[in-house]
Amino acid sequence: MYLAMNRFSVRPENAEDFEAVWLGRDSHLKDMEGFVHFHMLKGALREDGTILYASHTMWESEEAFQAWTRSAQFREAHKGAGQTRKLHEGHPHFEGFSAIQSIAS
């Protein structure tokens, strides 16, 4: 398993619009081989006055994730992303993780 995560710092006055962008877009993830699941997570208000959001995508492998980043579906899902940069502070912070242990109910 491979977890791909982007973290976004969002000012409270932009939170509603930021969430609307994510809730209203077609990600095309379900079209991709190796896609497992996606979550958009919202944290609490932080000391710096921003809210931390994290997009959390699980893949069968890092190779499946890399294929996604090179796909037409990725380009379609991210078109216009530059127009929404004003909704979050700075660039998204990417983190990728390979699973070394998994425990499920």
C-alpha cells in the first residue's frame, strides 16, 4: 500500500470556498487502476490562524500512484488548480508513505 497526502493551510475566511472546490470536483480517481480510497481531512484551527486540510489517497502501490500523476485523468482533475491557489497559503505540502504494517478490524 502507498499513501499519498497533500497538506494545505487555509485561512478560516477561505475554508468554505476551499471545501466547495474539493466537494464539487470530479477527481477521476475511480478510473485509475490501483486506486483504493480517498479522504479529504479537515483539522482544527491552528495557532498560526490557519486550518490544516489533508488530501489522503491510498493506492495499491507507489507505481500505481506514479501512473496516476502521469495520466490524462490527473491532468483533467487538476486543470484550473492554479485558479484556486488563493484559497490556501503557499504551496501544498506533499508526503508519500509506503505501508510497513496494516491492521484492520
